[in-house]
Amino acid sequence: MTKKITVTENGPYLVEGGVPIAHQHIVTNAEGESLEWREGAAVAAPAKYALCRCGRSGTKPFCDGTHKRIGFDGTETASHEPYERQAGVIDGPAMVLEDAEGLCAFARFCDPHGQVWNLVQKSDPRSLKLVEHEAGHCPGGRLVAKHRATGAAVEPHFEPSIGLIQDTAQGTSGPLWVRGGLPVTGADGRPYEVRNRVALCRCGASSNKPYCDGSHASIRFNDKE
Ligand code: FES
């Protein structure tokens, strides 16, 4: 069965094809800066399952039907435009950084070492490695780093999988981290661009559904491992 995700109208995400799920923790330093991802416990799931999108299920991460009782409004407002058309471009001497701010999932990997937007203006090997690291760790795919000479994007390798983001430093759980090119189709049947990294809202509060807009941090969404 093809691995895929379908957004349902005012309801959950239907996930098909035996997609693995695991908790994914943001690892921070003493200053609270995001440095790495740490994979947590896997969540047992059948080949086909429904993941809560309203944030109120009693059996998170799965849907238990609560969305109907609370009258969840899951209206999709996100653009279907390809990333390249949504993103601005920050030119550096050796690398190029693409940035689609509306896809920010507030994971903050872009902040350490003086911020990725400044690092990309440099040409020393350490700064360039940091650009690759910080852009590639961005779960929502807001940031993409490319080599200027070849135009090749630097992407981490992911098997098709779903992460349940945990942001302990901020005291919140985060979005669904959809990795490895899993196709996502809207409730109206229109596909979103297939990408290596996207973050889907699961707290119910995003104003850019189905994508995360960082609202989980302000409501302290809680689905801890
Ligand atoms: S989407 Fe069904 S309970 Fe949240």
C-alpha cells in the first residue's frame, strides 16, 4: 500500500501504508538553544491509522472522535504553491539560503552561532557546515540550504516516517514532523507539494492549516512521550 497522508474535513489525518511513528525530541544546550534531534520511543500503529488534528483527543496521537463533539474547524488555509515560489532567497558567497517564513514550526535550530541568515553570508568551512546543519534540522522545511555553484539542496536523508515533536525546553509538544517525501493531500483532494520535511499542525490552533505555524508553543500543547 502506498504510504500517504490525507487531511480529512474538520477531522484527523488519515495515514496509510504502514508509516512508522516515533517521538522526536529537540535537544538543547544549557542556554536553551536547539542543537540536535533525538529519536524517542516508537509508537505502535497499524498499517492504517488516524492522527488527531484538533489537539483534543483523549488517545493522542490518535483520533478518538473528539473533533466532532467540539466542532473542530480544520479549514485548510495553507498555500498549495511550490516551496520555491513561496521562499525568499538569501545569497551568500558559497551557499544560498531559501526561506519561506510562513512554514516556521518554531524549532529554533536556526538561532545558534549567530543565526543561519548571518552564517550564510560567510565563506569559512565551519560557518558553511553550520548553515547545512541548521537549515537541514528545520522540521517544517521553512529553510533550505543550497550550494551556490551547483544549485544542489543539502537535505538530510529520511525514510518516510512521522515524528511527534517534543520541545521540552519550551514546555510544549509540537507538530507532526512528516519526513521522507510522504505525500499529503488536502480534504478537497488537492495535493500539497511533496517534500522531505514538513510540519503538520496537531494542536488544532494553527492559522496555516494543515501546516504548523508555531501556535502549539503559545497554548502549551501537551502530548508528551
Ligand atoms: S481530530 Fe479526531 S479527536 Fe482530534
